[in-house]
Amino acid sequence: MIKHFLNLEWKQYFRSSYWQKNLALNILLVFLALYFIVIFLALGFGLLPILKKVYPEQDPFVVVNGFMFFWIIVDLMMRFFLQKLPVMSVKPLLTLPIKRSTVVHFVLGKSAFSFFNFLPLFAIIPFSIMLIADGKDSSMVLTWMFTLISVVLIINFLNFIIEAFSAETELSFLPLIAVVGTLYALDAFSIVSMSSLIGDAFIGIANNPILILAPLAILLFCYGFNFKILKGKLFLDASLKSKVTEVKVADLAWTKRFGDIAPFMQLDLKLIWRNKRTKSSVFIMVIGLLYGLFFYPQEIYRDLVWIYPFIGIFVTGIFLINFGQFIPAWDSSYYKMLMSQNIKYEQYLRSKFILMVLSVALMFILSIPYVYFGWKILLAHFAAAIYNIGVNSHVMLYGGSFNRKKIDLNQRAAFNYQGTGAVQWIIGLPLMILPMLIFALANWLVGFEAGIAILIVAGVVGIVLHKKLMKQITQRYLNAKYKMIDAFSQDN
Amino acid sequence: MIYTKELTKSYNGNTVLNIEELTIPKGQSFGLVGNNGAGKTTYFSLLLDLIKPSTGRITNNEIVVDESEDWKPFTSAFIDESFLIGYLTPEEYFYFIGDLRGQNKADVDALTSQFEDFFNGEIIGKKKYLRDLSKGNQKKAGIVAALIGNPEVIVLDEPFANLDPTTQIRLKQILKDLAEKQGVTILISSHDLMHVTDVCERIVVLEKGDVVKDLKTSPATLKELEVHFAGRLETVEEEE
């Protein structure tokens, strides 16, 4: 049975139109993976000497265990945003003589082979070897190593449990933030010293190999819990047939002032509000808005002026990046209809453009309180907003004409909670890094004001050329019309 | 109205449609029948410029469909559920299509109110999204949406499939009225020979992309079609 599943997976992956047309992206992903592997390897081999140097009077083994708590929290956060439960189309399998539990075991088992689980090994194993070479008792280090591996898997399955709960709620980040926030708060306000507690637990297990049964029990529990959740979802009426929801009708008459693009704006707003997947990009705006708080309160970052535009682009452009990169795939399920209707492509695209511009303006206004950390930040955010409107929005629309992956809004793939993965964030990077580089260069050569001026000028040029750029972009879409219709009518 | 000349469509050298010449005059109700893979949907997709012809062209009211978009205002279609927008209610969908076709809400309401019988109380005012409707009800909404904005050409692919018997009969009446009283050119495809002979004045049989029969509907047509398709079946059985 497993053999058949693996065969299906293989075919699904290599026969998807997405894979074949996004070879470059796949190569980039591979490079990124290699990069992280090298970093982790370096960490694994280098950690012991570094620790000895930084904390000469402490046992490095104890120090490392003291950091375990933070690693668990960060890993959980990263996975929530980047890792998703492997998707498998189960509908065709349900009527075949396959046990439901086999399907679930396969999906869960496959998730254990995720890159996220292998990556820590590249640090854990070399570090363990270094410890043994350093004269630690090898049986103790081995026990510790296996404990870590089981913790990696616990995080893996815990993440899916959190994702399962977040899929239920409207505010999809709430469960994660609740879990991580509580743990962190307990530690930070020294109510329960989580970091030393967890550290002690690791050391305790390392000294008493029999205690490794505890993490294994937790692992089994997490697996079992996932199994229960997923098995419950493996019925057509539970997850494939969506719940019938009462329609909430909002008055969108205000869009009329945008003239001929009003019907499209109304459609886009309904698209965003009535589909889970698009709705999450609205909630991501909240995260984006708070993103600056990770940096600005800290003196170290406040001195790094060149990082301001990066954060500015992120804060004001998070919706643009999130929503924009799936234009026009959001409309893929009815793209054929749009193409046979009496519409002007330019109006259709302009509606998306206006939506992105509005979001940038809104985010800029909401981010004004950052002025508390200095007027330079406000200025940088303003420049970034102009740049987003003038440059990034057009880049997004242009890039959309290369979009060939269908997004199925109606029917969610059975186990797909978030529908977004690492790829989505990578695409956004150049949009943020390029203006940062431009700014950093001008800032270094001339000064802060010059850097800001260049970003604003670039944005204004984009705005001035808007009509012309839109014409070019529209032409691109027209040229790619048949290819897009074809790709959007394929599943996967 | 619709003139097809030397039209072929092939994928990797494999010809799936090959029509030498086909003229559909204005106001004709035109039926396309054929087994699976005969090229019915391919022809409609070419007519709506959703795929590019390999050679030849289709002109719709003197407009070459893959060169200009000016045929769109007077042409409407419902091919399959992918023509629906799942997260809208049927009313919102009608208004959206109406907006695109220059009809205000009152116009759309006036039109859809004529189809109360056809909807059987299951479409309008139900506060349900299109994605939550049954296949049959989705089809009803899609077909009526294709009638918005007084189109001169209406293309419906398999309009009778998935509909209940009552609705099938009502749909036949609607289509007949459109062609006879309002001079609308209607193109439908169907696997149901009885329905298609009931509705269409003219029936063209496609087989592996070629036009093999072009019949003006008469009382004998249904028999002729049945013999044609059954005959094919027998020869296939003999070969096996």
C-alpha cells in the first residue's frame, strides 16, 4: 500500500504544471536548503569551542540545555508559518479498499520526513560527536541525542495540532500566539522558569536513560492526537463538503466611486472576506504591523539605519506581497468565465492595483505610531510606502502574468490548513531586499536623506508611468491568456 | 451569424477538431451531438476564444473571435461549473454578470423573476453561496446567468446534464422561446438525443473532430440519430 502511495506522490509532484514551470524556484529552494544545512553543520561543529570561549567557567553541555526552551519556541513559530501538513487528495481513495487509518498513517509518516526535521540533525549530530570527542560519557550523549530527535518529532506533530486548531478559528494565529506567548511569559516573568526547567529535564534524561520514555510517551500522544483529528476529518461530509454558511451581506456601495472598476473591486473584497485562505492574508496584516516592534525597541537595530526601509516595505507592503503574488490565481477557478465575459483586462488589473495601493496607504497610516522610536523611522516608512505603490505593486502585477498555479478556493485540499509555505515568503524577499540595498548604498555614499529621496523618486516615477506600465502589463496578460486558461483548468 | 472556416485544433500533431466549413445563421437553434472526445467542448472553447485554433478561424457576427474581443458584448456562455464564482450568492453573481454586461440591478431582477418556475424556489433568496448549492442548482444559476444582458448568441455545453426531469422540460421551453420569439442564436451540445431533437432546428453530429452529419430536424431525425449511434456501437462490438 505504501508503495502505491509513494508512487502517487511522485507522479503528483512531477506531473504538476507548477513544478515544470517553476524550475528556477525549485532550484532556489534547493540552494536555500543547502545553505541552511551548511549553517547548521557549522553550528554543530563550532558550538562547543564558542561556548567554551564565551562561558569559560560553565559546562557547555549545561549551557546548551539552558537554551533548549528558546529553540523549541522558535522552531514551533517557524514551522507554523513555513511548514504545512503534507497534502494528499483523499477523495478518490475513500471508496477504494484501503483502510482509513492507513491513509492517515501515511500522511503523518510522510510529515516525519520533512526537511524541518532533518535540519536540526545537521547540528545535533556533529555537536554530539564533539561532546564525545571532548570526553563526555558517550552513552549519556547518545541518550541526549535521541531525546533531542524525539523532541524534534514532538514539535513536528505538535505544530500540526496547533494548525488544526487554528484552522477552526477565525483568528488563525491565535492558538499559536496563545501557546508560545504563555510559555514565554511564564519564563520571562520568572513565574515558572521554563528555560531552566526544560534544561534540567534534558540533563536529567541524559543521566537517566530510562527517562527517555517520557519524551517518547509525549511523542506517541502527539501522534495519536493527530491521528484522531485527521481520521475524524477523513469523511467527505466533514472536510470535503464545506459547511453551508449563512451569507453575510455587506454594503459595498462605496466602491462605486471607483467608477468602471467597481464590480471588480466588490468581487475582490468578497473574495478576500469569504474565503479562509484570503482572509488569513488580512490577519497577516496585523502581524506585519507589529513586525517593527521586533526591531525598533532594541538599541542595536535602531542604529542600523539601513534596515528601516526593509521593515518599512514589510510593514506597509505585507498585504501587497501576500495578496499580490497570487494575482490572478485567486480568480483561477472561474478564469474561463472572466475571459469569455465582456470585460477589459485593464479594468480587472486596475482593481487589484487599487486594492493594493489602498492597503499600503492604510498600513502606512496605522504604522505612524512608530514615530515614537524616531522621526527617521516615519520618514523611512513613508518612502517605503511610496516605493511599494510605485514599484512593487507593478512588479507584483507583472509577475502575476507568470502565474500558472491554480488556487482552489471552493474545495480545500483535505489536510491543507494554511495553503501557504516557504515558497511564498521567498518570492517576497527581492521586493524587500532590493530597496534596502538601494537605500543602504545611497545612505553610505551620501546620507540618510539621499537614500530616502531615491526611494521616493523611484516610487514617484512608477506612479507617473502608471498608465504606461499598466498597458505593458495588460499586454503581457493578453499574450499569456491561453496558457493561463489552460493551466488554471488543471488540478494541481 | 457564426461562420467557421477551415478550423482545426490539434494537440501535439493529434487533430481533435477539423471543420471545413460551417455556417450557423442568426436565430437558429443549433445542436451539437457526438460521443466523448468528438470535439464538442473543443468547438465551443474555440468559439469563446478560450483556446487558440491551430488553423482557420471562427467569425461571430463578422468578428474574428481570436483577433478582436468585440464579440463578447453580444455573446454569452455557460460551459461548466468553472463559470461560476463559488463565494458569491446566486443574486450577487447575477448582478456581477449584469454589471459586466451593462445591466443594472433592476434589469437583472426583472430577468431573473421570469425564471421563478425554473429555479423552483431553490436559488433566489436562499442566502447560500454558489459553492454550497447542489450541482443541478449550480447549473440552473449558470444557465440563467448566460441569459443576462440580451445576448444574441448563447452557448450552452451539456445544459441538460445534472438537471431533474421537471427542470429539463422547463429548460427546453425556455430555449425554444428564445430562438423562436427573440431571434437568439443558440448553440447547445448534448448527449441526450431526445432533448436535442426537441429543442434544435438543426443538428450536427461530430465524430472524432469531423462533421459527419448535418441534419435539419424533422420527425425522423431522432430515429436517424439513434440508428447512427447504435450502428457505430454494433460495428465496435463486431470488431471486438
